Amino acid sequence: MSEEFPQEDFDRGFDASAERGRRRSGDTLTGGLPSAPEGDGRAAGPGARSGHRRRPGRRRRVLKWTAVAVSSTVLLSAAGLYVYVKVLDSNIHSEPLHSGGPGPSTVAEKSSGGSLPVNVLIIGSDSRDNAGDVSLGGSTSSVGGPPHADVEMLVHISADRSNASITSMPRDTWVQPYDCQGRQLGQRKITETLAYGPSCVVDTWESLTHIQIDHFVMLDFSGVVKMADAIGGVQVCTKENVADYKISYDTDGQHEVGSDLVLPAGRHTIFGVQALEWLRTRHAWEDGTDIGRTHAQHLYLNSMIRTMKSSNTLLDLGKVNALAQTATSALTVDPGLKSIEAMTSLALEFNKVPADRVTTVTIPFDHMTAPGQSDPNNWDPALNADSDKIFSMIANDIPLDKGGSSAAPSASPSPSATTGSSAPVDKAGVRISVQNAGVPGRGEQLTDRLKAAGFTQAVRDTSDVTGTTQLSYPAADQAQAQAVAAELGLTPSVLRTDPAATHLVLRVGSDWPSGFDFRDTLPKQGAVPTSAVTQNAQNDSGQCMDVYKPYQWSGTPPHVPQPAGYRPYTTP
């Protein structure tokens, strides 16, 4: 049975209801409990017997304690969630973004104000410093030795979040590393820079590409396995049956060579250990070089992007929680990403980019005979003018694809619009020297142009210099540098702060052979060199990897020992 609760009590609130109950006659409490009303419990009319009614004051107390209980539950849940997130945060391992001291002087600056592009370096480590990683494959001779960066990919998210790119540099690319932690490192393969920490890989990338890197994310073997399982499997495809497993013999005995990947031709969904095997496979793809591996890795990443977008992974709290738990124990990141909030925010920014505007590319390169080798078939990749063009596009936030529409690169912002600049720059007070490292006469042309624009202290510097176009300046003269950049159309990618500089120095390189607006020299949207191999995260869904002939099989799949926890592929 229930009592009708007068509507006006809801209108006036529970206090009014309690007061009404105290004024009614016949309302008593017996033994602390209300007496049951007589009859059918309906409101009594004239002449009806007066029954005992439940006092609204008790309902008020019940609702009050219910509200207290709900509030307490919410607060405890919030506190529990806070503690849970902090526990996850404490699991994240981080290392410095840079190797100590000033970053490479060649790194591009970013324009201030508004949305900014984001650059994240992904590093795959072959470290075998624990039993788990050793069990997942690779040569045991490297156990306890310095790690190598087998995977190096730069993820670029455009400032307007309309497009993104993932650029791979082959592990054996021959480079001059940055002098990490003050060490003067000789030329070597870029994979070897990880021996000096992930920050050395970051600094070397910045010095080679002129791109400012905001974050890094590093995974080892077991980290790849955990992340692959957390995603729930990724679909891949091969044109032929593949088995990346060989036995070799030397004076030390028998050795297993390869990633242990075994797959029949066609489309399959791979998980955990087998996903790691796919990403590690090197000799079995295409022509048997590391270049084929980068293409296979891009196919995997593009498929993963499609999978996560189609299942709305980042909008599913359960899936996000699973990924967060995995990420905290599987990744090493820079301090700027050392929280669930920061990593989730980065993932959501990438998720804004449509899959058909995500471009993966392996940088173009020259074949350089490996040092100490006379046979040209023993070669290492070396950066060239085409790779520099791709780096310039990324540094200037120029889309690698031709889809959509994107604004042309803008010059550095006017100093009047820069935070902290309360007054326009006095052009006549700007001291600037103009050097020429390119076409004869260009230094004089740019000096005259600056003088005509009001920079009357512009002077020619006839020093013998080399290099591309660059405007260097003391940090205190940033506003002056931006004023010059705005006049000449210089983009943030060519502006450099120089602690040793006493005034502005403009070096005009061969990359700016004519004209007075530097932006006219930049690549156009989608103008990726034909020597580069590009793939699209949406459009490559029908692509399958070519298998190098020596690693193809027919008939019964070869038996390859697999580690504990191995989960075989499934076929759609």
C-alpha cells in the first residue's frame, strides 16, 4: 500500500511536506513505526473513518539519507578513479626527450598562437634485457648488449588536424648522429643511436630532418605483444605463403635466423606474438632488405588505424581502459606523455584525422656502398635531396597527400600578434647581416629588399658560408626575427635561436635562388617525390605483401617452434 503524496509538497519542497504532516490530526507513531491506514488507503472523504497515515517526515529522512548515500558513493567512486589513474600514471616509465644541453641548432621552430602541429617519434627497441623479450625471438648474442632502434617512425599530425603522416627511416640508414650528451659520435647506422638512449635518437632525427619533435614513444618486444593483444588483433595480407625461419651453422653451432613468422597466403587477423613476428620480419618481404619491412609495418599500422576507427575504440571506455592499462606497462615515453591524460589526449588528437588523410611513407634514399665494403651489393641507405624534400614538407606542415584542401604555409606571425609584444618592432633598430650561400648576387638583392622595407641597418656579410636558408637570432630578439620573417615570407622551419648570436643573421641558401617570398620555394601539397613509397591508411586495405622467393613455401606449413602465449592467426 502506498500513500498519495500531495503535489504541492513537491512544489514547496520536503520541508513544507513535513510541516503539513505535523499539523494533521491523528498522526501518531507507535513503537517508532506508523500505524497502517484502515480501508483501502485512499484519501478519506467526509464522514469517512480517520486512519493512521505515514508521516511525510519519515519519507523526508529516507530521501535525505538516500541522497547522502548516493553523494558518498559518487565521491568514493571519484576518489577511487583518481587513485586508479594515479596508479596507472606511476607505472609509466619515462626518459628525457633530449640528451642534455641545447637541442640541435638545426631544429625548426613552430609558429606561436593557434593550433600547432604535433610530431611524435615512435621507436621500436630490440632490447633483450629480460627473459620475456629473449623468449620472443632474435639473436641471443645481443642479450645484455646495447639496444638497437629497429623501428623509427615519425608521426606528424597537422595543425588543423585534417591530415597526418607516418614517415619511416630504414634502420640501417647511414647518418652523422647528433653529439648526444656531449659525446662526439662518428658516422654510423641510425639504429645504433639508441645505445645512447631514446633522447639521442630524437636529437639525431631533429639534426637530420630540421623537424621539432614534441614527444617520443618507445616499445620493446613484449610491449608490442601487449599492445597488439589490447587492440584485439589486426588484419594483414600476403600474396604468397611466407615462413621467415632459417637454420644457420657456424663455429658456434646451430642458430635460428628470422622472425619465426609463418602465414599462408591471403588475409588473416594476427595477434600478440605473431603481430610482433610480422613487424620484425625483414628478409622475407619483397627484395629481402629492410625496405620491405618498413612497407609491411605500414600495412600493419594502416590496418590498425582502420580497425580502431571502425570499432570506435577511443569512444569505448572499456577498450580505452584496456589500452591504458597495457600502455602504462608497455611503453617508455618522454615526461610530457607520462600520464594517462596526456596519452589519451594525444590519441584523441590523432583520432580527429580521417583515415583517408593518413599517409605512410618510407623516405627516399641513395644506395651507398657500406663502409669497409668494396662490393656495391653491400649497401646502406643514405639520405638525399628527395628525403630532404619530404622533411621540408613535414617541417612546414604541408600535407603529403592531395586530398582535402589545406592552407599554404604561413610566415612566422607578426610580432604585434605575439604574446608579450605590446608594441610593433622598430624596423630601423633591427641589426641584421645578410650572408649568401647560394646564387651569386642573392645576398645583395635581399639586403636591398630589407632596406627598402625599413630595415635600414641591414648589411651584407661576405663571409664564405654554406647551407640552406636560415635566419638565426638571439632569444631576446625573437620579435625582431619575426618581423623580418613576416617581410620575407620566412616560415618557422628556417628560424633558429642561437645562443652565440649577437644580432640577426640571414643566410640565403641555394634553396632560395630567386624572388623575395621564401614560401614560393616550398613544395606544394601532395608533391611527394616519385622515389618515395607512399601508402594510404584507407586505400591500402586491398594491398598484400610480396614474399621473397627463398621464404615461400608450398604444401604443409613448416613447423616453427613458438614461444609460450602464442596465439595463431584467424581467417575472416
